[in-house]
Amino acid sequence: MKEKHLKSLFIKSLHAGHIDGNDLFSTEDSDIEIKIKDEGYFRNFDLVVAIIKRRNDSDIQFDSTDSYDNYVNIIDWISFFPVELKSDYDVLDDRLPNQILNAILTFGRAILVLDKNHCERAKLKGILT
């Protein structure tokens, strides 16, 4: 499977809710919006997914002590998920741990998507348990 096809499949599955164990990207709530950037964060990751959770109390009120809190906490409404995709044409080499570590240190999390062949090889080598 080519990387372009793997990206497309991941994005479609994400929007359709077809990813098993998906607690992070739930789109059942109408106040949640998903934005996806291809080759995001200075081209360090194949995708960067942003989950925006809108809140009803987000209207900034002027001359209010709550307005500052609402403005500062706006960053809490957005969660970023860096995604690294490995297709048939990619090699799992020493760069992958650095990419995953960079994602964790930058965003606090990382998502690795392997195609079927890479997943089978990783299981055989005992990398995935």
C-alpha cells in the first residue's frame, strides 16, 4: 500500500469512526471538530490531527473576571496528535524512534500507523505485543 493511500484510508476511518479503541477522536459529540494538516509541524510528521472541543461558556465577556480565564484556557480546547505513517515503501529504521520521541516531547503523544506488512513484521520481531 502506498503512503498516499494509507493516509487517505486513515483519514476516512478517522472521520467515519472506524478505528477500534478510538477514545481520542470521537466525533459523536457535535461540539467536536477534527482538523487535519498534511505534512504538519515543519514536515516532521505525515499528519497532525487537531481535535477542537467547543464549549458553551467560550464567549468572552468584557469587563469580567471570567473573560481572562476563558481566553487563557482556549488552548485547553485543542488537542494535537502527530501521526507517523509507515507504508510498504517505507523502511523501519533508526529514524522512527526519534520521530516518535520528538512527537511525545513536542505534543505529549504520538500515533504510529503501520500498513499490514509492517504490522506483521513488527509482530514477528516482537516489537508489538
